[in-house]
Amino acid sequence: MHADDLLPGDTPLRLIDQEGTGHPHARLPFPSTPVLLDGYRRLVLGRRLNEQADALVRQGRLAVYPSSQGQEAAEVAAAMVLGDEDWLFPTYRDSVAVISRGVDPFEAFLLLRGDWHSGYDPKEHRIAPQSTPLATQLLHAVGVAHAARLRGEDTVVLAMCGDGATSEGDFHEALNFAAVFHLPVVFLVQNNGYAISVPLSRQTAAPSLAHKGVGYGMRGRLVDGNDLAALLALLGEAVQEARDGGGPTLVEAVTYRVKPHTNADDATRYRSQEEVEPWLARDPLLRLRTWLAAQGALSDGDDAEAHAHAESVAARVRAQLTADAEPHPQDLFAHVYATPTPQLREQSRLLAAELEAEEAVR
């Protein structure tokens, strides 16, 4: 592959601009209206769940929530471009991607409440547990892709990370291994401008994060992270190339973290409201809604229906998460080892005896 084929364009790919005007691409097909309408409904649901999760944190029902408000287009696109047998490797900020791929929102949020180990079955949904350490999931993603290749499976892996993760050694190791072994992996970097309080300018001197791909012999692609149409087109192409044996692609989605890093972060310490304001006008929901309405594909009634559905899901999740959990004491010993150790078995028996004696007194 020629080096010029590996380099991204000078500007992010954009099919629908900030004003909601479409701009067909000379090579990439514009996603169909039904697909974009489906994507819009997912965006509406993702936005409402972001808002609901923020409220639940303030109520003490979630321990922490890293909001993806303003980044929902990249989240939704990551889920939509994958097939049933493909794998998604998300980060802690990618709850909307997890939900959009089919996980019940209640199960997706359980990890952030501190329940169990994940809240959903990774094998059932083919979604790895959301990763908190930066970039560690990229190594796991490459391992799954390598194993699938050795077994002759038609599996593509999409691995998500943020701009901060590109400063980690695990990022280098994952991309280098994927490129050397020509693995079916798509690396999606959501460049939202900050790694907690560290701006992108203090993380790299490269023209873009997508330019890092050429150093590994991997395609680098740059896309507007607030344009669902462009994301679907570009990620869809990258997934298909990986499936067809074309190897990995590094995709940088340029977006912005509208909310603080988490509820524990004071973003005013490192950025101004004047910096945030322009990004509010680039909202992926507003952009797509304007385009769909102009095509006659989204009426006021359709829009109201999408929001009503999102509200009903949020209400259900709110009720589930505000209900007090009633764990059984024996749960202390569950999911520690596949085969419990003799010590754990003994402790479990002692606890069972104490519980039985307590019940007899009652």
C-alpha cells in the first residue's frame, strides 16, 4: 500500500454540515434516509439517557458517570456499522454505544452503580466490559481479532478510545500488532479535545491523530465526529475493508466533550464557557434533524414520537436504578473464582450456618 493511501485528508470528512445541508461525497455512498432516521432515533435515546444518568449521579444512584453528550453520533455509528458476529470494545464513556448495540440501559448502567463486574453478558452481546484504564481494551480487542483470524471466523473488531488513550503505550502496542499481523480491527478515536484536563496540544504535535496510522503502515482516516452520516459512511467502509482482508484502519472522529470529564471534574478550571459555546451549535442531533426534516423524512409527530420513546426508557431506567438493591450475603462468594477455593467454600458454609441460625431465631 502506498504511503499516500495511508494518510488522512486535510479536513475531516463531512456529509452533513452544521447547518444540516447534505454534501454527497465523490467516492463514499451517502447513507440511506431510513438508516439515518434509525440513527436519529438512537441519538435521541442516547441524549436522553446521558441526561438521565447525570441526574442519577446527583441523586446518589450512580457512583460516577462520564457523559458522552455531544459525542452521541460517534457512539451510535460505532454500534450501527457492526454485524451480529462482530465485537465492540468500549471505554468507560461509551455507554451510549453499548446501549445502541442492544444492551438494556439498566444493565449498561449497573457497572457505574458499582454492581457486579459489568452488568451485561459480554459474550451474549459481543461487547467487552467497559474499560476504565486508558487503552488497555485496545490490546484485548487486537487479541480477539487475532484469535478470530486464526479460527477462520468472519469477525471484525471495533475498538473505541479517546484522544488521551493515544498517549499510552498500550495504544502503540495494539496498533503495531494489528498492522503487522494485518488484523480485522477498526480503531475509533473520539478526539473530544481533552484527556481530563490535558488538551490535545499537550498530547501530540502531529497534524491529526489520524496521521499516526502511517507510522504503523495503517490507513488513517479523519471524520467529523458530530456528523452521523459521515461516520456511518467512513466506519462502514473501514469495517468492510477489514472484513475483506484489507487490514486495520485508524479513524479519528473530531468532536468535543461538552460536559465535564465526569461528575467529579470541575471543567471550569481548564477551559472557558466561550470555548464550549461554538460546539453546542454543532450538536449532532440538531444537524441530523434539520437534514431529515428537509428531506420530508421527519415530521414533528415523528420527532415527538422519538422523544416520547426515549422518555419512557429513561423513566423505566430511573425507576430501576432508584429501587434499593437487595443483594444476598452469599453473593460475596459468587464470581470470585470459576472453582471456589477451599477457604471460600469454608467461609461460605460458615456464613450459611450463621444465616440459618439467625433465621431460626426470628
